[in-house]
Amino acid sequence: MRSGWIIGVLIACLLAATSASAEGGYDLWLRYRPLPPTSAATVRAHAGAIVTQEADPRIASAKAELIRAVEGLAGTAPTSDAVMRPGAILLGTPARSPLVRQLGLPLAGLGNEGYVIRSVVIAGSPTIVVAANDGAGVLYGAFALIRHLQRGDPIDRIALQSRPEVGLRVLNHWDNLDRQVERGYAGQSIWDWWRLPGQTDARYTDYARANASIGINGAVLNNVNAKADSLTTPYIAKAAAVADVLRPWGMKVYLSARFSAPIELGGLKTADPLDPAVARWWRGKADEIYRAIPDFGGFLVKANSEGQPGPRDYRRSHADGANMLAAAVAPHGGVVMWRAFVYADTDPEDRAKQAYTEFKPLDGRFADNVIVQVKNGPIDFQPREPFHPLFGAMPKTPLMIEFQITKEYLGFATHLAYLGPLFAETLAADTYGKGRGSTVARVIDGSLDGHRLTGMAGVANIGTDRNWAGSIFDQANWYAFGRLAWDPRAKPDAIAADWAAATFTPDPRFLAPTVAAMMRSREAVVDYMTPLGLAHLMATGHHYGPGPWVADLARPEWNPVYYHRADANGIGFDRTRTGSNALAQYAPPVASRFADPKTIDEQYLLWFHHVPWDHRMADGATLWDTLVRRYDRGVAQVADTRDTWARLKPFVDAERHGRTADALRVQLEEAQWWRDASIAYFASLSRRPLPAGLPPPAHPLDWYKAQRFPWAPGNPQ
Ligand code: BDP
């Protein structure tokens, strides 16, 4: 008897050890591994049953997820009930659940997606209620409760309340129909278009669960560099099958629309937005989509940008194009997300200025259901950019912000770079559009200018990799995007802590060093790739590795030399009055802050100023010495994170620890490569020695120039 018991325990331990060591990361932050015994007992006492009284698919999802979470965290699955019993969690809306209604909870002002979580007493029994005005809010409340449980936080007197500050919280998948993901570093597209609609994948549900858990409520399924095929009848049926899976998790699908589709699919001779036949074609197409997907979200459009067709081909404005599409989806409640990422090689103006020049005059000319989607910075998702000057400059137009979650310019999936600080830095930036306090967050949550249509988009980093995102730590960027879209004022370190606790362990001995390393990680990338306001120094096409010397590409603004402008005298892009005057696109208090190389925040110095190599920095050191030291500091930071991670081994299963350790080793090599190549190149121009004690580059400059990577991932074909 006793030896049987011991063998049983041994087998259980073995199983636990094997499953722990075989964690590939598929479960993301929804792992639900057992809590310490006392926390587990508390959860069991409060979550013996999940009670619902209404048939709403989102509430059904909430219930299923809570059952799964409690079972994993506390070891016993709650029962599913329609009547109260002691120690239950009650989920529902006052409109349809009498038990919720009688509680009279303060739900006014929470909209459809907000929620209230409270400890209450029903018929003498302590109960946790998750209540909302709609099933969507119940779903988000359930996930908030789960987050609480995962942290091991006390639940006997819980009182949480939240509502999203931003309406459209969407992922943009740059996924092609052949499953290649443009700028994707995590395998193929999860959308298996070929097998759809007949076969869907269990991954689609897990994808939707993960998004719902962080409040993401929409997905644009196909690349902004769109093929018209996505709008054909067979592909609409495929998108509809995906929509059916995502819907119970509160998510809508959207499609990127190719502006010339009326020509390619409709046999028309033109896609001129003011041609009635074109408008009619789009209306018919929208009607067809809504028959298949009644809650279709709408279209995302990249027009007249990097070779894509658009209204400018017909001498029409972006507003003409957007409004025509908006009219097609308006009867169905759809929206058009129209991108402001435009620049043209025929335009000699500084690339950083072109979007503003083109869109600012259109302020107030867009239809009510158009929202203009603006990248966080004026160039292109660089490791650091100042905020885009359109924020704060188009008060009559709803603007949504677009971040890149996939790390095209921050070391692909291999480099550990937590983007929470990057996102938060832009959101907190003050545009002074309406005086002090006009932050980007207030522009995009609509509060600054009173807009109801609001949004935040993130270019997804999701693929078929077992861990979804290319690495475990890249999952944190998906997570942080969702949490910041819900609350643009949330703190990135708190988000990192929630993520790391759910993904690994809430043990503070693990959390503190991990969060600290995450919080420093993006700055490290800035340091070893593009310090002090430099930008766009990557190699051509695939954008893997350094290429600051590249000067021979067809379009001037594709060449790194266009951006850094380094020569024997100095370095940096003069965007002041003596240069391109991009500065004038910012409100005067911002412009004056950036105008003086002596007072500008040094992280933007070379973005706005061309300065001599011997320019004195605030601390008295020369620019050249500071530049080299920044490169060095970035590399040192990666080495430090590698060492920290090595020490954290006891807290992490072998597989996830090992894969992360491997990635950090690769990152360190690549950080060194960026540092050495950049220093070798800039030293060839500055002709100055390295500061004393700093090692010279490992190879001569020509060696770095000769590196070729024809099969680097993510490059558009
Ligand atoms: C650039 C990417 C390119 C995208 C483009 C965009 O390199 O692949 O198509 O952004 O946002 O950064 O449209």
C-alpha cells in the first residue's frame, strides 16, 4: 500500500517534471499552473461553481475560461450552474441575469466592454460577481479576475472596475495569402487560407482567447500590401469562417482592401473614387461581405504608399478615397482605417514631413466612419522616434495610432526587447495640440477633441511557431500592446510584471530582476543600433543587421546615408529651420524644445540636428565619444541580461529557459556586430580615435559591408 503510494507520487513528480521541462510556450500567459497551496485553497473556496443565467456566447467563453483557469491554478474544476450556491463566481449582465440585476451594481458609464468585479453576499453566501452591460464586458471582467488569481492576489474582498479607453483595439496581420508573413519572424501565417473555410484550426480559438485576455477586439487578417483576391467570394467565405471562431471571444475581423480591386476583380477601367461605377462596385462588395460576416469590422487601406494604388492615381485626395469606401460600409456600421503612412520618391521633401504635408490639409474632410491610422513616429517604426507630428494637428479627424509589435527594426524575434516602454513613451508624449497635457494618449482615446471613434493598431508578431511570437519574451510585446490599447496610461513595468508572473511565476525573486531587465531592454537596442536620435541604419530589404554605409538604392529615402548624413565634419539630419524644418510641423512649445542642440533631450539630438563630431554634450563629453560609448553601453546591457537570465534558471522550466538563453547569446553577438560595424563605419568618416579603453571593431569595415543574408525572414517577395 505504502510503496504503491510512493511510486504514485514518484510518477506524478516525474510527469510534472517532464511537462514542465517540455514547455514550448504555446500556452502564452494563460498557463494556469498550480498556485502555492494556500493561494490554491483560497481560490477553491471562492470558485466552487461558475454561475451564469444567460445564453451569450461571450459569457459562455468567460465561463469556460474561468473553469479552465481555476482547475489549473487550484486543482479542482468548478461546476457550472444556473442557480446560486456558496462560494460561487456569478457572471452576467443586469439585463438578462436576475441575480446580477438585484445587486444594483454601478455599471453606468462602463459601456459594453467595461466591467465591475465585487465580493458580495447572495442569500447569505459570499460570492464574487463579474458584471457588465454586455457579454463583452463580462468576458473582459473574467480575464481580469483570472489575472488577479494568477498573481496570487487575495480575492476575499475584491473590487475591480475598468473600461477600455480606446474603442478599436486591433492587430494588423501583415499575412499574405500564401502564408508568408511580411516582417514576420515567428513562422508562417496562422491563417491557413488554403484549408479554410472547410477546416479551421484549434489555434484560431487559442489566438482569440489570448487576445480577449488582453482586450484586443479586432484583427485585420491580411497584409496592408493587399491582394485583391482577399475580396473574392471564396476568400470572403474563408474570412467568415475565421470570424465565426473569433466572435465568441469578442473579436471582429477586418480586411485590408486593395484600392484597385474594382479593376482587378470588377472588370472596371478605373478605380477613381469619384466614379459612380467604382463606388457602386464597392457598395456591392461591402454588401456581399456583410451577408457572410454580419459584424464585419471594415477595411484597412494602404494607398499611394510604397507602390500601392490609391486615389492619388486619379488626382483625388486621400479623403476622396477613404470617404468612398466609408460610404460602402456605413450602412452596415463598418469603419475605414485609412493609413497616413505615405511618402513618394517623386517628392523631394524630407520623408519625415510628407504624411503631415499631405494629411493635415484634409483635417475635417473625412466621413464620420473614417479613422486615420498614423504610425507612432514620422519615419517608420524605428527603435526610437519622436512622436508623429500629425498627433495633435488634426483635431477634426479621429486618429488611431499604429505600433509595430513585430520587431522588424529591433532585432527580429531573437533580440529581447520589451516594447512596453516604447509604446508608453509615445503615448505619454505631449503634442501641445491644445496646450499642455495634449498627450498622444488623449488624442487617440478621443478625449482631447471629443471623438467617439478611437483606435490603436499593432502590427502582429504572431505566426505558426510553437510559442506564437518567435520567442517567449516576444509574447510580452503582444501582451503589452493589448494592455496599453485598453489603457494607454498603464505603466509598462506593471504590465511586464503581470505578464512575467502569468508566463513564468509570481515569485518576487524572479519577477524583480526579470521586469528590471525587460524595462532596460529596448533602450539597449536603441544604444547598439541607433543611439542619440539616429534612425534607419539597417541593411537593405530584409532589414537584418547594420548597413549605415548603404548609399546606392534607387530612392534617396531608402538609403541609410540619407538619414545620418555623416561626413568628415559631423553627423545628424538637420530638421531645424536651417534644414528641412520638419520641426515646424510640431506645436511651438514642442518645436522650441527640440530646436536647440544644447537643450534638446539628447535621445533626439541627431534626429533634429546635424552637429560636429566635437559637439559638446550636456556632460561635457564630445558627441563622438558619447556615440561610441552608447554603442558600448547597449552591448554591455545585453551581456548583463544574459547573466541575469542565467541566474534565474531555478525559476524556469528547462525548455523556455534554454531557448531564451540561446536567444540572448545570439543577441549579444548581433549587438556586438551592430556596434562594431557602426563604429567602423562612422570612424572612417570622423577619423577620430575611440575613447580610451574601448575595444576596436573585430573586423575591418569592408568585412561588415560584405555580409549578405539572402534568405533572411520576413522580406516581402
Ligand atoms: C515598412 C515595412 C514594409 C511595410 C511598410 C508599411 O518594411 O514591409 O509594408 O512598413 O507599413 O516598415 O506599409
